[in-house]
Amino acid sequence: MPSLSDLVRSHTDLDADDVAWLQLLQADWQIIADLSFADLVLWLPDREGKGFWAAGQMRPTTGPTAYVDDVIGTFVPVGRRPLIDAAYTQGRLIREGDPEWRDDVPVRIESIPVRRAGRVIAVVARNTNLLGVRTPSRLELSYLQTASDLTQMIANGHFPAAGERSDHADTPRVGDGFLRIDAAGRVVYASPNAQSVFRRLGLSGDLTGLSLAETTRSLVPPRRRPDEETLSAVLGGRAQRDTEIGTEGVALIVRTIPLRPAGEHIGAVVLVRDVTDLRRRDRELVTKDATIREIHHRVKNNLQTVAALLRLQARRIDNESARLALEEAVRRVGSIAIVHEILSQAVEERVDFDEIVDPLGRMVTEVSAVGSRVRVRRSGSFGELPSEAATALAMVITELLQNAVEHGYDPADADLTGEIVLSAQRLVGRLHVSVDDDGRGLPEDFDLEGQGSLGLSIVRTLVESELGGQLELGPGPGGTGTRAALDVPLD
């Protein structure tokens, strides 16, 4: 299905400002569709003047749809839809004409010119399924009157308001709670849902006839509402924006759209939504995230304590093999501790792995016999990884770096200088990692399958079982040194 931008580029002469205006309109036209009980279709004029392209479609949540199928990308030549032609050429709302029949459903069509900077740039067709029409209630009459005011504002270029969008992802919808206020900010009509929302705040009577701003001031303590200027502008119906208010036990989002169908301010439509449960869940998630970070911090501290104890034990052992084994254990525990340290600072259970491997490289060389004479350099970026993969991959890289340091270089060489390059590249859903050293290389009879060393056994197990990847070990580029290559799926 083509996007609005695709259709504009391919078939129209609209400029970037026109597209931005239409995108602002589409951001809020669910409100108009719901108030109208009708489908909205955005039609763009063809650059050659041969007809119109359907570039957007919105179905109502308050009534039956008039379009079973999607129409975006459809072309209508001039003459086939006279109401759209007339709205575009005459620049006025067109409501005349008999209903159309679509699949045995009568549909009333109204065409609304979309005006920006004094010129008509598109047409919105409002399609009402007449099978769902009945004697309207007071709620439905208020909806329809407000929809009529908003469509008149579109035709006159007063809606949408340029540059003003909702700040909340959970912005109110028409069905959450609907109020209509007059130019003085007094409630003319409040839907049952809106009444219920304000009663949760503590209102005992009816909202109708009350000043919405003054009533809110009396119900909401100052620290739980916006500043006085914002409160007066939004709840007084003068500013097209939203704000959040509440008490200790209730949280609301209030959204206001001023109404000026003929250019003069006549009031506003105010939508309210009770987000108490959403805010409670947000607080629970924040608490849970903080708890998880604290757990990672404590695990890191405990692992560092274990590493310190192992290090002390290694210093007291005279047996060289046992001492080396304990030092390897210290490095392995330390690599896991680094992962938990990064996770204790992360907001999500994903980590920037570059922040993990850089300390690992320093740790491996600092505690080795070669010291600073061999350095580890990272090339490329690992990017973000889930914590489970990060822990396993940190262990693997620690072992590979340790192998490169221990077996690639002779610490007795007085002129020793070396470099180990740790490379990372993300390609087509996979992570490719290589550890290249410029050391003495592998023995001639080396066989990865037949190796019984604990380090390589750990690496193979983690790569194949935990990470679902593959490990290759062989000569380095140009036949010198050693290369260990990993191919790990990112998903």
C-alpha cells in the first residue's frame, strides 16, 4: 500500500509544506471520523488535472464503515465523483446529491476542501453508512455538530493547527470522554463517560453549566495540575494541546481543540481520558526496572568478591598449574562481573556491548605475563545486544583474547611488541566477530575438533549452544598469527 509521501511524489505537484499540513490533518482525523460516524478518505489532485488519488483512509470507531476494502492508491478520473470535483474547484463544502449504493449499502457523501495558505490542496470525502443512521441522541447531536464545525475549519484553513501535536502517546479518544464548552469556557455538554471521569476526581453534581477550568481548580491540588497559564489555556478552550491532571488516586489526560468554524472563537471540544491504571503500571515498571538494576549491581559486587578471594587463594598456592587455573577462573568471573556492571546502569535489558569488550581487552593484557607489550584494539562496533547474549559473548571473547595472549606471544622475548585486533561487523541479521593476533601462530598439527583445553571447550559450548553460532580457528590474514572467527545470529 503506497504511503502519502509516495503518492505525492509520483502523482502530484504538492510541496513539502503541503505534505506536512496533510500529515498534521491525518494525525487528528480519527477524532473527526468518530465525531462524524463516517469514513474519511483523503483525495489528492493529479498533477495533470485528470483526477484524484486516494492517499489516506480512516474508519470510525463509533459507527459502521462505508468501505469494506481499502481504497488507498485508487485513482478516480474527473467526472466520476462530481462532489469531489466541485469541492476542489469551488473551494467549498459540498453536501448535495443522492446517496450512493455500495454492496447494497446506501452511503451519503460529503466533500470537504482542504485549504492551506489560501489555496485548496486536497479534498476529504466523508462517507456515512446510512444503515447505521437512527434518530440521534443528544450525545450524537453534539458529536455531529462538533464534526461540522471541524470540517468547516478544514475548509477555511483553520484546522489543523500548524506545529501543534499531542505530547502523549495515550492521548484521549472521542469515546473516552467528550465535552463541548462555549467561548467563556463553560460546559455546554458532557458525555456520560466525561461525567464519570470528573466524578472520580470528586465532582458531586453535573458538569453542564460549570466553568471547566474553575471546576478543575477546585478538584485538583496545585501540585497535581499544570501551571495556571496552561490550565486556563487548555481547560478554557483557547489552546490546541493536551495536559495531565489528577489527584492522589486519579490521573487524567485532557485534550482541547478550539472551535472557530468561521474564524471567530466559539468554544472548544475537550476530550478526557482516565489513565490511572496506565500510570500505576508505569510506576510498577519503573520500580521493577530499578529492582533489576539493583540486582545486577549486587551480583556484580558478589562476583568481584569471589574474584578477589580466588586471586588471594592463587597467591598462596605454590603449584604452578593450580595457580594458573585459579587465575583463569578470576578472569572468567571478572568478565561476567563486567556485564552485570553495565546492566546495572542500563535502563533496558539490552547493553552497548562495546562498553563491555573494551574493559575486557584491558583486563586480559594487564593480568598477563606480557603486560602492556601487547595491546588489544577494537575495530568496528558490536552494537546493542540482549543481556543473555552479552554474558555468553563476553565469556567467549575473554577466552579467545586470553588464548591469543598466552599462546601467541613469548613473555621472555625482550623485544616483544604485539597487537590483537578484535573486529565486529553486523551483516544481514548476523554478528561477525574475529580475533586476529600477530603472534607465533598455530601448531602445524592443530585440530580444533581434537583440542581438549578447557578454554576452547568453554568457547565452543557457549558459541554453539548458548549463541547458536559457529566458531572457526586458523591462520591469520596473510598466513601470520592466528584468527578466531565467530558467526552469531543476532535474533
